[in-house]
Amino acid sequence: MSLEHAEIHGVQIRDMVSVTGEDDPVYRGDLYLDGVKVGSFEEDPDGGPTGIFVDDDMTERLRKRMDRYFQGEGLSVQDDDDYDLFFIRLIEMEELLSLFRDLKERGGFCLVADYTDDEMVVYEVAEEEGMDQLILVEKLEDYDVYRDFEDFVIA
């Protein structure tokens, strides 16, 4: 099974493109809810919150999906800027999905996204036996493992 886009509670980003340089990319793209285009997003190149441009009748539905995600993660939303974390996570998952596809085409086992330090570090694991060694050698404490395409869907 292959997966076209990462998804969090039915929310997807599609046609995502980088609108700035490679060092610290800023993305924009289309927003989909349950497979239907409902608007677009664009990250702020100055580091502000992500701009969300959604059809008025979809704003509340999108917000409810984001709230459900935060609740599942044990987080609370203090103000509208906190919703930016949802899009950061979704963009990250979309990027990781692309890396995962390439890894699987080369016969690799899994991807590990390490959040132990300030910047995410991504490791490719060629075979199952390499997982434990990676965790010990790199002293991973906060990480996600992507073994299957289903790991890119949070329902």
C-alpha cells in the first residue's frame, strides 16, 4: 500500500511547495478536509503563525479537527497561534512521507524522526536489527518511528 499524503483527523495538505531557500524552507499549499479542497495555507517567512485561508463554512470544522488532535496529544490550545503547531506537524509528516517512499523503494526498513534536541534529525534504518542500536548509540529519548504508510495517518 502507498499513501499520497499525510493526514491528521482527515486534514491533508497537497501541492505543497517551498517558497524560500533550502536552509529554512517556508511552505504553502492547499488544504483538504476529508478529501475535499477547503482552502490553502502559507507559512510566514518572518516566523509568525501560518496563514490559513479557508472557506468560511469550513473554519469551524477545521478547528474541531485540530482541537481533537491536540486533545489526543494531551495538549491544550491557549490562543489561535497554538494552531500553528498543527500545521508544523502536518508539514513535517508530509516531508517525512516523501523520504519514507524513497526509503521503501531502496528496500529500507523504517524512518526515525528524533526530537531529542532542538532540531529534528531523521535517520534511515536499513533493517529491523538496526533500530535498537540506533536508539542506544544516538541516545534517542523523544522520537517517532515510521515503519508503514499507515504511520502517516493520525485518526
